[in-house]
Amino acid sequence: MGRVIRRRRDRAGQQLELPVALPGRGQWHRAARRALRAGRLVVVLVMRWALRIGLPLLGGAAALQLFPYHATVQGVPFTVQGSLLQRPGLSADTTLGNWEFPDVDGLPIGAHVTPRDVDLLALTRAAGHDMAGYVQRLQEDFAHRVPGIVTWLGVEFALGVGVGLAAAAAVNMSVRYLRGKPRRHSELRHRATQLAAAGLVAVGVAGYGAATFNQDWLQRSRLTGTLAAAQLFPGQLRDYYTQQNKAFDVLGSVIGIQAALQAQIQNGDQPATALRIMYISDMHLAANYGLVAQYAANYDVDLIISTGDESEFGTSGELTPAYLTALRAVTAKTPMLWLAGNHDSPAVLNVMSGIHGVTVLGAKAAVADGYRVTAGVVQAYGLTIAGLPDPRVYGAAGAYGADDPKVTDPLERRAVQQAVGEAEDTGADGDGAAASGTAPASGSGEASSSPPAPEGQAATSSASAADRPPVDIFATHEPVAAAELRKVLPGRIRQTVAGHTHRQNDPGDLQHGDVIDLVEGSTGAGGLDNIVRGAKRPPIEFSIESVGTDCQFTRIVRFQIAAQSDGTAASPGTPQAYGDDVTASTVYFRPQQVAPDRTCGTELGLGTVRRW
């Protein structure tokens, strides 16, 4: 070790010599060797456990892939193949598309049923005209085989894990031999301990699977391909059975079998469907109202709710005669509740309020510092439905025309608080409740007379938020506004509906307790908005919700159709017009708290909008 003399002076000014020891080169080398040795031990430990864990998992996954379960049910030969760490849950794979149930349990393990070499004509003859009876027999026979399938998959997975453990032990012993280390006297006991540990892990995994098993796993499913496209044509399935063309017969039978199985998933205690609501959003001037009309007719939709962004730049001239003609063709048969989005100005709202069959929820008006909005509420077929427009307008000054969520989110929350909150600011700064501007339209498309509140003056209400009756559906444009609505009116909203994001929210996020939160995608596939922004076109998305006779929301089917380069989908006609570009996800809702004496139905009619 080197020795360095440092000099400093004491208080008397005398110079002192202070020896300070500094590390020498040898000490640095020893420290580096220790660090290298520790790093090597860490690498060896990681590799050892990677082999101990990875090889058994690899062996189990390989066994699941190499040795599927084979059986024949009602003349349909099929295989059941397991998977690990990919495609969890249960799925049925066919040439017409896939039917997936992703929420069976929390394990990353899946089972996939695949028909093999099916004689579709024989299947059609077997099904015959007694589709319900054939489906019942198919379901019962398959249910009898489920214990055998589970046993087969479990045993082959265990055998694969055992082979992986043996391979890991062989690799470990080979490495010891190559390194010249002697054989351990307790080798067998050591391996037995490892096997017991693996068994305990397997028991723990099985226990976790049992603990996370979702008894309602059938309540959420996802269809792709032709099976999904066929969901767009439920009223036409019966026509397939009468076709002379064998291809139509086969397609009709296969889709009919799937539809019958889907129907059996529904809880027998669920009420009969009283009406169906179609949710659309963010058309952005896209020529997709022809598709909306087609699917609304096929699904016997009774009401359409649109959460705004009809235009792009907020000018009334954007709504061309051809565009409005397509819109009127929809609302002439199916009434629509509409509210203004952040791309819709008061001028656009005025145009929409003059369309027969369109009921505008809420109002938007220009004031000194931007725009103010009010909420509207209407009784529709026994449901209380409210709507609040977006306070922003494309191209407006300041926060009202901004895109940064840090700027716009506070604006959205403040608009909700001013429109439906109990405490409303009446100060001179203009942050009070909105002036009403143009009054919302009635169900017949005629404007109702409602005097505007003076600028800067709060609109008073006869009851506080807690005293108001509950709202079945509260529609708005931005999801952040929907979240604020649920916060401002806790326990008073059964379902919120929003759009804006051009992307549907995940099916697993639709229901939390009694509250349903629906975020719709762009039914116009982004329309002109995506062209302006240079963004990739999202899929065309819309949802159809079933409402029971007791006003319960029972289920929702959510569609995604891959948009073509021009933003439209394939011409509607039959399911064969689509390939793998259609996805249909079905979610059955848990029962909500609804008054036992409530009744919903189209015979109750659509009322007139009143101000919140």
C-alpha cells in the first residue's frame, strides 16, 4: 500500500505531516476479482433456475401441443389442444371463425376445441330442422366428455413437466461432470426434494386456478371471422335454411348451431328483451350511415344513441345534402338521441336539431370566454336518458380548442360540475352554468321552447343532485367527463356512455358493481378526422345493447369491422362478404339495482327533452 504525506498547518502556523493511506493497485485487483466472482455466481444461479423452471414448463407446453385429445360428438370429430402462456381461456376454432371465452380463470393456460375433417353436408343433415334439439344433444355429449378432457390435459401436462424435470436434472449432472465435480452421495434425495417441490408448486398453481375460477366465464365471449359477421344478420339466418344452394345450407346450419349455443349461455332468469339500443360515435363526416341503417334493421334496433363528433371543423356547411340524406334515412325508421362532441359547434347542433327523428340532448352556446353547455334529459321507452355536450369546439381559442389532456381534462370536469353539480358558480367571471343557446329538439325533430339563461348567470334547479331521480343512461362525449359525472352524481347513474377516443374500452372494464361504463369507438372509422391528423384508420365500431322488460341492461354485443382504405366497410349483404375483418364480443351484464315495479318497452314512447 502506498504512503502519501499531506501537509497542513496547525493553529500556531507549524506545519504538520499527516500520513493518509490510499489503496494500492493490488487491492483494486482483489476487489475486481471479488466482483467478477459474485457476478459469475449470479449468472450461474440464474441459469440453473432458468433450466429448473424453463425446461419443465417447456416440457408441459410441448406435451399439450403434441398430444391433443381426440373425440367425436354427434358426428363431429374434434380435437382439444392445450396451450401455455398463450391464448388463455377456452376457445373453439373453426374455418368460419373463432369463438373465445377469455375469462375462465387467472391461469395462463388455455384449451382450444377444433373440429377436424368435418363433413359439413352430413352435419347439415344431422342438424336438420330441429336445430335446438341437435344443439342440446351436442352440448350434453360434449359436457359428458369434459371430465375426460380435463384429466387428459392434466395428465399430459404433468408428464411433460416430469420429462422437463428429468432433462433439467440430466443437464445439471452433466455440467457437474464436465466441471470435474464428484457425484453427490445424496443425489437421489436431492432429486426427490426437487420433485416434491415441483409437486407443491403444481398444487399451488391448481389451487390458484380454483381460487380464480370465474363462475361467470360464459358471460363474456368473442367471435371472429364469418361467425362474427353473421351476428350482423340475425334476422336473416332463417333464410339460409331455405336456400337451395348447399353452401348456404351448410353456412346456415353451422351459424345456427353457434347461435343456438349462444342463446343457451343466457341465464334463464334474465327477463325478455324489451328493446335494443345501438351506440355509435365519432362519424366525422364518414359515409357510413348506410351501414348503420343496415345493421339497425338487421338487429331490430329501437333507439340509437350517438355521442357526437358529427363534423370535423364545426361548420354547418360540412353536413352536405347527401350526408344528411343518409342520416335522415336512418332516423326515419329508428329514432336517435344525439349530443354535440368537441368537433361540433352550436351551428352543427342547430342543423342536427332540425332533422326529423333526431333528439338533441343538451345545448351548447358561445359566450365571452368560450362555450357553455347544459345537460338535457328525456324519457325514452321507460328509461331516463340524459346527455351533456362537450364544451370544446375545433379551432376555438384557448382551452376550448386545445388537444392537450392536461388542459382539456380540467375543462371537461368543470363543465360537468357546472351543468349537473349541486354548487354552481354565479360569479362575474362567467364560470356559471351555461346559457342554453338553441333549445334541444323534441323526439319529432321540432325545437322545444326554453328561454335561455342570462350570460354568466347560473341555471337554478328545483332539487339538489342527491334528490334527483336516478339516470339510467348518461351520455357525454369524453370519457373523462363520464368519470366526472359518476363522481358528481354518485349512485345516481346506472350507465355512462362516451366516445371521442376512437377505440372501444375493454370488455372487462364495462361493468364495475352496478355501474356500466361504455366507451364507443369510431363508427365512422375516424372519418375526416384521421385524414386531417394523418393517423391510421381505426376499425368501424358500434355496439347493440339489450334492455329487459324490467329495465335491466342484460347484454351488449360490440362489433369491430376493419376499415378499408376509403374508410368504409364491405357492402352489407351476407356474412360471406366478410373474412377475418369482423369481431363480435358479447358481454352479459350482472343484474343491477332496479326498482321492482319498473317496466320498459317501446310502447311507452319517446318523450320531450327537458333541461336538467
